[in-house]
Amino acid sequence: MTEEFRVSAVQMDVRLGRKAANLESMDAFARVAVADGAQLVVFPECSLSGYCLDSREEGFEHAESLDGPAVESMTRLCRELDIHTVFGLLESAGDKLYNALALVGPDGLLGSYRKAHLPHLGIDHFVDPGDNLSTIHETPLCRLGMNICYDGAFPESARLLALAGAELVVLPTNWPPGAEEFASYAINTRAMENAMYYLAADRVGEERGFRFIGLSRICDVHGRNLAEADGESETVLTATIDPAQARRKRIDRVPGKHWIDRLADRRPDLYGPLSRENPVPEE
């Protein structure tokens, strides 16, 4: 693994159901990112297909398997530019339909992720839920964790990845109006509370009456913004990541006198209610 590398979050508009056009846009944005030194380029949730599909049947019309033409196309791009990418797609797997991510490098597919927490919006009304929140992907750049959009609203998702050794978590997303506070504060909190880098790649534009709010950002291990986008523009955010910083969980504020380690200082013996299906008392 490299000790430092450049990562880009692509904030782009997506054309509903127009996969070829969206792949062309991803190709162009990847080249912009590479010109700024990026070695890992992250695209939004459902960046291949669009998000506001109205039925499971329509979702399947725009879905692909993970060995399909989109992954093949992205593999060729990664090989040409010598990069890795994460992009969002609808994955068909037999009779199952997932809101998914593909991690692709010069040698092809390295890993994937299926959205586990499903909001009541867009295609997520109709997809099947994923069931794995703790897989870490070993890449030549870092130990990478992946979540999608609403997954980031659950601190357990990021914590499981941190405990598994993630140095960077990427969150491709399609945030609608109402998610501004989550975009502005929770992303930084996920980075800070786990002492790891965190990247959110949102989209802009509209689909079938839904607007998307942008506000993509890249945060360091202290929860500080390394780069952030506005709520309207297509843009590419790029920042430098040092995985070694994410491996050092102990933070010495006053050497020898004051330090914190948010993973080592946990008290799992007190967290029993977290394992219950519904720990919140009924009113």
C-alpha cells in the first residue's frame, strides 16, 4: 500500500435510465480527477442508472450483473488511466435487485457492496436489502470500506468498518432535500468518531420531481473538511489521504498527559441494548 494518495469525489448530474451517457460522463470526470493526481475516483449512488425509478420491473430494466458491460467499461478506463474507481449501479443477481457499488481497478472488479439500510424513496422502495456491513477491501492504496447514502445515518455502519480496519470509508449517495444537516455534520462526525477518512460523493440535478442537494465532502481523521462542494454544481473534489494516520487511533493531545483512543476506550459491556431489535421503549 502507498502511504499517501489522492482521492476524488465526483459530484455529478445523472441522466435517468441513460447508462451509456452516464458512463461517458464518468469517463470525462475521471480524466479531470486524474489531471489533479487522483488514484481513486468515487462516483455517486446509482450513477450508472439514475435513482428515481418507479417499480422493481423498471429497476431490472436498467440493472446489470457485476460481470456486465458497465464493469467491463470501467475496467478499461481504470487500466488506461491506472486508477481505481467506485461507482453506483443497480445490481441484478438472479431474481434479486440491489442498490450496489462496484469497486473496479485496472485488473477488473475488486469488490462490491449492497445497500443495507433502505429509505422510503426512489428505487429503494423496490430493491432487496444487503446484509454485510463489515467487509474491508484491500486495495493497493488503502483498506477501503463502502456504504451507500442512508447507511451513513447509522453510526454502527461506520463503526463496524472501523473495527475491521478501514482507513477510508466512501459513501456514494443521492441526498434529497431534508438531508442538508446530515451532509453538513454527520459525515464529519463519522470520520472523527472513528479516526478514519470519510468521503461522501453526492449528486446534483433533478429526476421526476426530486432534486438532489450536492454538498459532497472529504473529511480527515479528525473530522475536518479537506474538500467540500456546494449544492448545485457538478464538480470534482480531490484531497490527499494518508492511510497511516487512520491506523494511529491514539490521539496525543498533551504528550504523556492527555490522550484519547475512541476505539480502545469503548465499553462494549455497556452496549447490550444495541443488540436488541427494538431497544427504544414504547410511548
